Amino acid sequence: MIGRCYVLSQDLNIRDELDGGDWKFCEGRTQGHKRFGYCQQGIAAGFTPDDHYIVFGAPGTYNWKGNVRTDQLNNSFDDRVIYDDGPYEAGDERKQEAELVPVPANSYLGFSVDSGKGLTRQNELSVVSGAPRANHTGAVVILRKEGVNRLAPEHILWGEELGSSYGYAVATVDLNSDGWMDLIVGAPYFFDRKEEIGGAVYVYINQAGRWNRVQHLRLNGTKDSLFGLAVANIGDINQDGFGDIAVGAPYDGEGKVYIYHGNNFGLNVIPAQIIDGETVGVTKFGYSIAGGLDIDDNFYPDLVVGSLSDSAVLFRACPVINVTKQVYIHPQQIDLEFENCRHVPGTCIDVRACFLYRSKPESYNPRIVLGFTIEADSIESDAQRRRPQRVSFLRKESSYPEAQYTGEVVLRRQTESNCINVTMKLQDNIRDKLRPIPVTLTYVIKEVRRKKKQAERQLAHLMPVLNARISNTFREEVNFLREGCGPDKICQSNLQMTYSFGSKNDTDSFKPMPFNEQGRQVFSLINQKDIALRIIATNLPSDPKNPKKDGDDAHAAVLIANFPDTLSYSGFRSTQ
């Protein structure tokens, strides 16, 4: 029941030189449940970022108050004449006093552990440990080295709901790249019946070490999912300069892992990826997570996900490609009276698109083939009619639609630009000159070739992916040159309408109907067979002193009149 830990070599073997002897520190100490008889060392363990210390959790120590211990993983400090360097314990390694542990009995301090520099002070190591049963809500304790043998508490964060197991999992990560480590805390049994929440993760963005000023952000899981049972710092998986995290929800279906990206403000609360255990045939997927190590040496950290189905799955991170595109369209406004096509009569639109890519590291220079598609004036349908196509591409394959051009562009290395030119021609006798012609460019990675051959025992190279934060679609509209719309070519009309009811005599003159006391026109059913409706529409400047403000031509203006069934429509007459 006291437990012990092992440090394995790269080939997953136990070697004597890696066994510090104290990886079973509860052995030989006073037994019994109030001391070290149920130590349970190894429930949680980890390495400090510099691999100098190994951190152990022992939640069964001191009547299940718990304990946290750090030990030197190697003797690197001995070379620098630093001898008094631990071991350190929350109960003091020499005194072994339960009163020094900063949580009550049955708290399970040490159930989860992590560490990092820049939690409370820059360049100073802190240890973080969860106590998921502390005061029945759970707690997280931030500790620092004090003296030569003690881990002293600096700050305690408390859970907000009874039985939520706040502190079941913890992770430190610099989400916003400000040099201060932020804190992630899992509370997998957080529950809200009305909102159907089943598990939560608390995100604390460090305020320069002043934890009393920090406000938490809570991510919620789905009902009964145990969202937050595992949380992990997975490194910067997309190499954008911000740390990323993964959250396990092993009872969300077959189990899921949610990946969140850090950003300037802290965390993007919309998951960048959701990995489903069903896709890899694993149940209770996401029970444990480990990340931050680059397994295949492609400079992108990889991810390992554990489960309760005797399986662990390695997910390798793909290189991320940042494509820069510049698109030029000429002309920006279409003059149908000016024929500008070079090889055929008519009016043409030229599109020039230039591409280059960047990635990390700078030495990564594969030959990338982008497949692109340009669409112009894509066919739209509405409830009344199918609009005819107004443009067609020149020099295109006949298998594609007239308004679509598909091709490839080769980018031989990073920052090396390559351009394509495409020409489209307007159809003759275009009637629809009001709607602009939309031009859309989309691209995908079609093929990748590396210059160096791969070693036989090396893991297969992964296909790079486009940066999901950069849109791979470009859209712009080309307008027709319109007359009567002022120098800005934007029609700002000022349509005004007045109406009145009346009757018409034999001379076709209009006689308005009389008004009642309320100012409404009155229909007379005596000696009146017809009712006339006179509508006067104007389009004059609203401000005579500023005639350029509005009053431009109103193209394709439409008047719609609806009549009740009790009246029969007779006819329409215009004074124009």
C-alpha cells in the first residue's frame, strides 16, 4: 500500500543507474494510517521542466492528508558544489510533521502533480498539486522550496462545488506566451443538472504571480462525460508561439480528447480539434493524456492518449504550413463598352494569384503542390428563376463548369513565390448589370515531396496541413461601371412614393375621393363603378444644396401592389 515509482530508460527498461533508491521513500518509515502505512506513492508523478527533479504524489500519507515530494533525478548540482538540494516534502522530509501539510485530513494532496517556473516568481520553480477531496470541494496548492527539506504552500485555490473533485488533474502551461505559467485544473465530477454539465476544467491566466487577482475561466463538458478527468500541457502543437492543452472526457461516447489552442488573450475556448475514441476503436478513450514530446523529430510535439481498454494511442503532430496569397483582379470595374480581351473580341477579367509558404523550422523545405480552384459568378438559384451565367474561363478543360477553373501551383521551398494567371470572358449581351460578379479562390495541399530520402527504421513523414487559423479562401467582387451613379460609381437613390384614391371620368382626369374627419379617404358605393389608385414616385436629391449626396439613378426599381379579393384589377396607366 505504500507504493513506489520507477524511472524507465528510452527503451522502456528498468536500469540501476536510473533508480535513485528513494523512489520508495515511504518504505522504512512509521507505518499506520496516520503516518506512512498507506502512502500510495506513485498515484501521480512527473519531472520538472529542466529534468533536474522528479516529483512524487503520495495522497495516502498522514491520514490521507497527502504529501508531495521532490527528489533529484540526477546529480548535476553536485558539479556546481550545491549539496543541500532536498529531498523536499510538504510535511518536511526531516521533520515529517503532518501539521505542515496545508490541507485537512482526507484531502488526498498529491493526487495530481505538475511543476513549472514562473508561477509565483520569474525563474523560480513551483510545484502544483491537487487535493480533490479537500473540504469536500477540492483544492489546488502551489508550493515552493523552503530551507533544505520543505515544500511550503504559497497559494491555495479552492473548488466551487461539493463533490466536484476539483484538483483531480492539474497542468501548468504558458497559454498567452507572456513568460508566466498559467494553471489548468480538472474537476471531472462537476455537475449541473439544468445545464447538463458533466465535468469542468478551470483555466487560470497568471497575473504576474499575483494569484489573488486571478479570475478563472471554466470549460464545461457534456452530461456524464467526466470532462477534465485528464488535463495536459501538450506543448505548442501548431507552432504559433502559444502553449496548447488537451482535456480528456473518457465517458463522452467512447471517449474524447479536446484540444485547445492558446492565444494572446489566454485560451481559445472553442476546441481546435476533438479526437473521438471511436475513430481508433478504443473505449474509455482520454482517461490519461501525455504530450509535449517530439517522438518523430519533426519539431512538432506529439500526443499520447490512454484508455481503460488496454490501449494507448500515439498521435503525431503534422507540420503546419502558413500560405500567403496575393490576388490581383483587373479591371476592378467592368466597362462593357470597352473591349480589352487580348486574343478574342469582348470584355475580359484577368486574375493573378501569387503564393508562398512558411513553416517551422526554417530548414523544413519540401516541394509543395497546391491545388487551386477559381470560381466566378457561381450559378445561383432563387425561388423565381435560375440566373444565367455571365462569365466563362478561357483555356480551361472542358470537363469543368464554364465558371470554374482548376489548376496546380508548385512551391519549391519556403518564401519562394510562384504565380498563376487566369482570364475569364464576359458573355455577350449581358442584361444583369446590377449584381457584381463574385470571384472566389480556394486552395488545398495536393502533394508534398521531400528532397532527402527517409531511413528504413524512421517513422513515415507526415503530410503537412494548412494553418486552420488562416483562411484558404479569397473572395472579391467585380462591379459593373454604372451610369448616373456619381463619381464614386455607387448608386445612392432617394426613392419617395405618395399615393391617393380617387375616380376617373370620361376625360380620364383623376378626381380624389373625399376625406372624413379622421383624414381618411372614403369610398362611395353610389354611382361609382371604378376606384383609381394614383401613385407618384420621385427620385430627387434629399438636400438641394448637396445634390451629390443621393438621388442617383435607381436601377431596376420595382413597384409591387397587392389588392383584396373583393376588388378586380382593371388596368395600369403611366404618364411616362
